[in-house]
Amino acid sequence: MEGERTENKTYRPRAAGVKARKKKAKKGGEKDEDLTPRQRNPKAFAIQSIRKTEKTVRRTLDLKVKKQHIPFVDRTPVEPPPIIVAIVGPPKVGKTTLLKCLVKNYTRQKLSNVNGPITVVAGKQRRITFLECSNDINCMIDIGKIADLVLLMVDASFGFEMEQFEFLNICQVHGFPRIMGVLTHLDTFQENKRMRKTKKMLKNRFWTEIYQGAKLFYLSGMVYEEYQRTEIHNLCRFISVMKFRPLQWRMNHPYILADRMEDITNGESIRQNGKCDRKVCLYGYIRGTHLKNKQTIHIPGCGDFDINDIQLIPDPCPTPDKIKKRSLNEKERMVYAPMAGVGGIVYDKDAVYIDIGGRHSYNLTEDSRPSNELVGNLMETSNPIDEKMSSSKMTLFTGTEPITASKADDLMLAEDDDEDDDDEEDSNEDDDEVENEEEEDEAPPLKKNKLGKCTDESEEFAFADSDDDLEKEVVKKSLKQSRKIEHDHDSDDDSEDGSNFDQSEGESDQDIQSNEAEVDDVKDDDEGGGMGLQWKNDMVEKAAASFKARQKGKIDYRKIVYGTDIKEEEYKEEKEDELGGLFKVLKQKNIDNKNDRYSINKTDCSKFFPENPQDWSLDEVIASIKDCFITGQWSKDKDAKARLDLDDELYGDFEDLETGEKFTAEGEEEEEQEEEQEDGDNDSGDNNDDKDSTKPDNEKKKTKAEMTANERRQIRKERQKEAFDEQYDLKDESAFYDEWKADLEKQAKLNRAEFDSMPDELRIQYEGHRPGMYVRVEINDMPCEFVTNFDPIYPVILGGLQNVEGNVGFVQARFKKHRWYKKILKTRNPVIISLGWRRFQTMPLYSVQDHNFRQRLLKYTPEHLHCHAAFYGPITPQGTGLLAVESVAGREPGFRIAATGVVLELDKSLQIVKKLKLTGVPCKIYKKTAFIKGMFSSALEVAKFEGASLRTVSGLRGQIKKALRTPEGAFRATFEDKILKSDIIFVRTWCPVEVPEFYNPVTSLLLPPNQRKSWVGMRTLAQLRRDKGVRLQQNPDSLYKPVVRKNKIFKPLVIPRGLKAQLPFKAVPSELLKKKESGMKRIAVIKDKREKKIDNMMSMMQSLYSHKLQQKKLTLKQAAEKRKKQIKKDDKKREQRQKELKKEIFKHIGRNEKKKF
């Protein structure tokens, strides 16, 4: 055994597992460079703290959910209107300076004055309209309804003021726009530390009012009366990339911020009656939704009006062309401010003024001249237009005598006398299409290049009496050009179709040759020089021929109505050849093909003659209409055989009760066979997948025939559940939100694509004028005060109204007095409400809803609770916010927003009741019955209140029974206990209260500018008494009187003798016990002389002992005080010693540390 060697168990490496896989990967040459740190070392990224991970995940999800909003259908047009940026703030905070700096940053132009809206081009696809808000609360309310972005300016040296808080509350009610704060007057701080503290304090207060993280900009100071360029540029960058969430009211209502007003009333009417209603044109961009013609609009501060006409005019401030570039050039940095006088043109309520700059403006350099070429040409024109027109000449052909305007007028007058009325109409149309070109005399040398460019692009200067005429000409030109393009496109399409010209090639060639010969004759005549005007011969005959040719293509309704057959004669194709580079010769050829371009306009006749009649002798033709008869094959839901098969499926199953045999319908058997085949296919697929698995026979899947009805029903339910889960179960948490957004985006694309291919003229007829269009709105019956008192500082808004919003009815709203408003509101006191586009004065009734849904009237608004307010006003959709102020006149100290609310219900009538107590006194009293008088005045009133509940002041309840004969109005009543003669009985009744029908719109725009801040409507009784100095007359019965109560003398308590004997000792009244004690006799104690001496001695000793104790306490107290004083002295000495000792110690420590270093 010793010679044998023992063999130990050899090491066997792992062939499977995690370690084996890692070693294999290393041997195989796999590199860890491709692996992420989490894959390389997953344990390092494991959850270390559950609490920390939970907070991280919750925060991530919170941030994700905060970004999610309820998606809306994006109705933003392809070219959106300019966004409205309002600059709001108290006086002397720098609003005007900031607006000028912003406009200068965008357009490189400096504004001299700021009046009305100012529109600038901010980027390739964004325009901005700047608007300054005055401190008038009417102006603040109007701008809060339309502003997309608000720049809220704050004086940092003063802090937040009342106007800023008022405007924030206005925005909260009417849809909160985006708000950015701007801090100014930071250069007034001398210390940086104080400035930092002020910034932090204002930022926290601003975040409290808006939201955490709201943008607050700092304008550090001014350089040459302007803010620093870098800060203004950063502010403009934030404005340019700002995104806006659509607001519900603006999405459903169109509105226009008018940037120009023009009075087009007949001057003669104004001369005869200076206060007649005016006809006004307002210009602006459409915002919100589509605005239709003849729609009702509301102008806040003026009233409701119907649009007389609305026209689309060219955009005065268009966005640049869609060219791939990063920035705008100087020409594309446009600004449009009609009321501010930008570009040398000033629009006033009476006329259009051109600023020529005085006598010295003619010797200016090119840079100082106006950028508008039309204005420059008008400035330097020396001769009037009528003289230039009369002296102008035109040469038709080379070598001919030039024609002057006077000769042309004589020829035209001679020809017009021979023409008919129809010819006159045609000539007028032709005259509209032909535009005369003029050459200007003495064009300025510095503008020649620019004028040359205009002529190359076939752009002409149009001179009109007013801007209205000019805009009409521009619209007509654009319409004619579009029609001409369509006509050319149609002719091109027709020319491509060669089949249309096969039948008339010979005729057309002859016509072309004859026309060419005529042209050659005209050229020969022109070369001779003597007969330069022979081309005008037979113009009347030519015009008549062309008129007849046009009439052939028109529809003659007389022939259609009276049954005359219409011949198929179509328009002849026109081919244009130029004659002398100016005139065009029209060549006609007959095209009788039925498929030409005018076939769609053929008229229909009552008699129909088919071109290719059917041959009904053929079997194929008969078979084509076989299914139109009852014997043919119909659809499944109308076929008789199919309907019988369905009945068999419903009622075909039955069981023979005698034999027990079951019969099923054929359709059901076929369905079962199909299901079995499907199950068999599924089973075969499962068997193919699991070949290795073998199942016993008892576990194999049953066939359809072997299953019971319950098992088959269960399988069918499981399949339905799987299909339902697959359709509705969400794979991801955000799948529903993403799917919702995708559906809305799809709907938005469909909305845009519906009318994309349609021209604007036709599209406007279907959907109205869409947002982004610049329109001219014409309004009739405008009050003359609107024109005479027009001030561009106050915004003019044209708010579109829906069909129902023009009506007036009873509105019920949830109402709450503002916590910052000092006074409470009283029922029936007039208040000014801002609701929708309107501002109006009304008299609300305040009420509260009881548990039984009764609206109970309140005399005053509750302090910190909501109540209901019912008032008479315009019908407004539910959920619309409202704002209430008591007065808009003047600037009273304090917060002006009285209350806020939201519309709940709309109705033509309201049921609000007030509690009324009727009192009476008893005249006769029985045990539980009494006769009451003084409550009613007649037996009829008693009969109306029979069964009503009564109550006494002491709390006893009762009921009204029957009326008594005498006295009048008395009745019998029963109570739960006997009442007293002095009791007062009352009954609670509910009296309906009517809402006063008072609706007074605020017409602040009709007042002169200096009186707009003092608009006063209906005044309250307190204001009337205060203004007229009338004291309030007090009703003596309403005053509180001192209550004089008589002392009640109660009767003595009498207890029966039998009851006394039975009472326990505890229940015996104390009075009786005292009487017994008073009757007891006490024995008198008489002391002798010795006892008296002992008593005196003891009292003397007691007094001595007490005196000693007092002296001892006094000495102890004095010693304690002395001890305290000594302790204080010792403590002071000890502290002094410790201080000196510490000084010495620290000195030594300091010396040692110095030695170390």
C-alpha cells in the first residue's frame, strides 16, 4: 500500500455558465470597447437606494406630465397673422422707449411718435405687431383679450404697482397669454448688493403671480436715451422663438385689430347734417377663425354692427419669399405703422398726408430720401397729372404722326355715337383691361435705376383719388391676371389635343392665310406713311362681329324655357398674332368636336336625343339590365333567398321531444365545420412547433363536435376578449396621448388640404376670409362721434360674434368678490362687466343655492365664498370668464377689480326667491289650539296658506288650519304645546324676485379723448345722495331700541305633603333644609375666670410666636439678597480673569503658529 500512489481528483473547468461564457468571449477575441459601462459592469448600475430611485422616477414622470396639455386641432394658417405683442405698465416706466428700441432692432428705423399698432417683419415666417397699452382700464381690458405676448414692465426702483396686478387679473379671466417681465430703472441703484436683493425679491413675487420659472428680463440702463442694443437684441430673440398655446375663445371667434380707419361718407351728407351716421372702412389682419361677409361684429367701446362689405387687399407688410437663407436683408425688414407716420405717409381720419420735409428736402442725398419710390416720385413731380395727360403723345407705328390725347378723345367720341348699349358695355370692359403707360417728366437722377427695375417687371404706378380706389385697382389687376393665366392654360391644353383640329385643318389654314394677307396690307400702308389710321376703318362692323361671336357661346335662357332647340355652336379658337408689337389680331376657326373645352358648359334641354342608341335585340344588352328587375340578383340585405337563409339560422334549430333527436340549421353546421378546420390548422401548427412534446390521449384538444355548448361559448368569449385587448390595451403609458395627438394632426392636415387647390376668390365664398389675410371691412351706420373723436392710442377691435351671441337674455354666473377689493357688492347696484368682447353695465342679483336647489337671494356678496350672480346681458357660451368693476371713471386709490366669475347657465327666465316672514299675535288661546290675527288680511290669503308651518319666537312649532269668520284674516292654528299671550307667531314664505332688464354698453370710444377715462353710466343711490348732498332718511322703526326687561317675580315652590314624605334626602330642596336648621336651638358656653386667663395667655403666646416667625423670614430674605449680590460680583471677577487668561493663551498659540510658518 505504501508503494501505490494516490491520485487526487483532477480540476475540471466549467463548460457552462456565466464564467465559461466570459472566458470563451475573451479567447474568441471579443473586445469590451463596444460594450457600454452598464453592460460591462451591471452591478455598478444596480439600484442602491429604493427611496432615491423612487424620487428620481417620480420627478421624471412629473416633468413629463407637466409638459402635456390637452391637444387641440391646429388651425394655424400657412401664412399666420402677425403676433400681437402688448407693452403694459404704469406711467413713466419706459413703455414708449422700449417700443421704439424694439422697432429699431427689427427695421433699423427710428420712430418719431408711437400711435396705433406697429407691424414689423421679424423673420422669414414671423411678423410682430407691437401695441402700447395706456393706463385706462378700458384699454387694459381690450388688450388683455387679444394680446398673444405681454411685456409687463416694472420699475425696479419702485416695485410692483397696482396697474400691473390689475392687468394680471384681467388676463387670468380672459385667457392667460404668455407674459414676460421687464425690469427697468436698474441704473438708479448705487449698491450692487441692494440691486441683487431687489432683483431676487421682484423675481419671486413675479413667479408667485405667473408661474415658477417665468421669464424676467433686466434692462440695466440707458445710453443716449435708448436701452442697450445687446439687451434689446436678446429680448427680441426670445420674442422671435416664443411659442403660443391657442386659447379657446380666440379659436372660436374671429377678430381684427384695426391699424387704420378711413371715413368714406358722402361729403354732401356731412355738409347737410354734421351729425349723420358715417360709413367707415377699417383695415387689419384677421385673427382667430374665419370671418365671413355680412357677419355681426362687436367693437368694444362702440357697439354691435353688421359688416356691409369685406374685401381682400394686398398685404402691406408681407413676409419675404421662401428662400433658403439665414437672415433678412435690409429690403425685407419692413415696417407698417399707418398711424405713426412711418415711410413719409400719415393716415388721418380725414385725409392721407405725405410728409415732403420742407424746401430743403430737394437737395438731400440718396440715403436721406424716402425709401418708398411712389412717395419720392410724388414729392418731386413738378406738373399736375391732368396737364401731363393732355400733353402726352404716343406713336403707334414707326413713321406715323404721334397721336395726342385730345385727338384720341375726338375720335372716340365720334365712334361712340354709332355704337349700341351692348357695345358700350363691351368697350367698357375692354377699357378696364387696357392700361395706359405714362412716362414721367424730369425723373430724379438718384431714382433712375429703381424706376428702370419697375418698368422691367411691368409694374406701373397707379394714381387714385383715395387709397380705396387704389386698392380696388390692385385687386382688379390681380383677378384679371389670374383669369388670363387660366385662359392661357386652357388654350394650351386644347392645343395639345390633336384630335380637336382634324376636321377643320383646311378652314383654319385658309383663315390664317387671309389674315396674314391683311396684315401685309396694313404693313404696306404703314410704310407709305400717308394712311397711318386706315386700320381703324370698319371698327364698328368688327366690334359687332366679335359681339355676335361672343353671344353664340352664351346661354340663351329664352330658348331653353320655350323649347327651341339649341344648335351646337361653340366658341372659335383664338390665336394671337402681334401687329407692330402693340395690337393683336384674333383668328377664329370652327371646332365642332364635342370634347372641346367648352363642352362642360353646354346647356341641357328637356328633350334628350342619345347619340348612340342601344340595340335591344342583342342578348348582351338585355343581360346588362337583368339585375334591375325583381327576378335579378340583388344585394344580400334585399335578396329574398338570403333573407330566408337568415331566418333559418335564427329559427332552424329544434328537438324532437318524442325521439330526442336534434336538428340544426345548415348554415350553423357549415360554420361549425369551418371553425373545426381553423382549429385543426391551429392544432397542426402547434404540433409542428412542439414536435418533441408528446401528450397523452386524454389531454389532447377536443374537436368542435366533442365540445359542449358551454365550452364552445367559452372559447368564443376568449377570442373576443383577445381581440378587444389587442385593440384597446396600451403597450406604452403615453400611447393614448400620442395617438390622440396624431389623430388631431391628421385632422389638421385634412383641414388644410381641403381647400389648398382652390383659388382665393372661390375659397373665400366657401369658408370666408381665413386668418392671416389683410382685409378692408366696410361698416355702415357708424356714429359720427367715432370718427370725430378717433384716437389711435386706443385700440379698435372688431370681434366676430356667433349666431346666438347677438341675442340678449338672462345669464347666470359663478361669482366671487376679489379678496383685494375693499368693499362688498350689494344686490341691484350697477356694475360694469367685461364678458366676451363686450363691456357693459348691468344690475346683478346675488344668490346662493340651497340644498333643495332653491336660489335664495343675498343682499350682499359673501366675503370669501362663491355665490351666483344673475344679470341681464348678451348670451355668451358657457365657461366664458367675466370680470366686474364698479367704475371706470378716474383713478381711485386701491384695487379696481371688484369681482371675477364664469358663465354657468343661459336662460330666458330665472327663478330667484327671497325669504319673507309674516307675523301675527294670538287673540285666543286654548290648550294646544289658538286663534291668530294680524298675519293675513283676508280669508282668501288664509286659504292659500293652509297647511303651512308656523313657529313662535320661543321655538314652538305649529300649523295653519282654517280661516275664521271674524276678525278678517284670522285663522285657527295648532301647536305642539300651549303658547303664551306674549308669543309672536311667524310663517316663512318665499317671494319670487325679478332680475332687472338693464343692459347698457360702455361707449368709451364715442367720447372725446380727454373724457374717455371719466365714462359714467348709471350711478348708485349712495353716489346720487353724495353728489346731491341728500342725507339718508332713517326709519324710526328700523332703529334698535334699548330692551327694558321687568324683573320676574316667581311664585314660591309648593310641594305636597305626601310627596315630601316620599322624597329622598338628596331630592329635598335646600330651602326646606335651611328652614329646619334655622329652627334648631344652640347651647351657650359660659367660661369662668381661670379659663378666661388661660385663653388670654394662649392668644398672647400665639401672637409672640407669629411675630418671631415674621422676623426670621425677614432676616432670611435679606441674607439671600446679600448672597445674590456677592455671587454676581464673584461671577464678574471670574469672567474677567477668564478673559485675561484666554488672551494670554491665544497670544501664545499665535506666536507658536507664526514660528511654524
